[in-house]
Amino acid sequence: MSNNKENTESTLANRDVMKDAGKVHMDEAEGWGSGIIKDFKRTVGTHWVTEMTNFNQKTVAVTLLLFISVIAPTLTFGAVYGKETGNKIGAVETILATAWIGVFYSLLGGMPLCIIGSTGPVLAFTKAVVRIADNIGVPFLTFNAWISCWLLFYCLVAAFFDLTRVVRLATRFTDEIFAFLIVSIFV
């Protein structure tokens, strides 16, 4: 009886110490579109000017490092894209897309050192899109462009309504499943 009483007291003490442990707390929702405006003001209006006017020896060194670290996988994925899409998307298109997105993201995204490039899951998705386009008899590039337009619309709606708050609901299991997907694509 004494042991049961001690366990109950210990449980009550722990409950007080770890109040709301394990519960997910969501931030209050932003007003529609205000998160986009705040991010833009926080990035472009502050350190963006400093980063864009900071041309020195380190800037050249980092630029060359990023170029060298991005160009090899871009060429490799470009060759695989060419093989999988019947040369509708190849190395040249992959290099141009990576360069354009890298510059655009670094200027407007506020992260000038983020490496943008092709990945295994995107390649697997592109292979599936090629097969679907062939099966339904539509041109691959047109089908891929419409998928990209839909994705742009979806991302803008998600940003406008501040749906990124929901990421907190993702569990460790979700992370492990995505990691398993990445590993299975490369195996």
C-alpha cells in the first residue's frame, strides 16, 4: 500500500514539472497574406542589401565553391534526365534551371547560400510523369508545365493562408518515412 502511495505522489509531482508535455502548441494564425509580406520585409528589407553589396574575396571564394559543388550533380542528374525523358530535359536545361532558380531564390528567398539542385525524388517523380504523359497521350513538356503551374498555385495558397504552421504536427515517424523514401530511391 505504501509503495502504491509513493508512485501516485511521484506521478503527481512529475505531472506538475512537465505540464503539457507531449502536446503540440500551434502559433496563432497570421492574417491572410501577412506572413508573405512580413517575410519579404524581413529578408529583402534588411540583410539583403548588405549581402548584395558585400563583394569581396570571400564572396568570390564562396561563389566558386558553390558553383563547383552544384555543377557536378547538376550535370549527372541532367544526363539521367536526358535518358529518362528522351532528351526533352537534358544537362543544358538542368544547368539553366538550377542557375535561374538559385539566383531567384537567393535574391528573394533571403538565403543566398542555399544550394538548389536536382534530387533523387524529383528525378523519380519526373520518370513517373513521363510514363503518365506517354500513357495518356499528351506531350511530356506540356504536361510537366501544367503540373508546375498547379504546384506554384498550391504553394502560393499555402503561403497566403499560413499553412506552414501545420509542419509542427509532423512527427518523427513522418521524417523517418521521408528518409526511407530517399534511401529507397538511391538503392
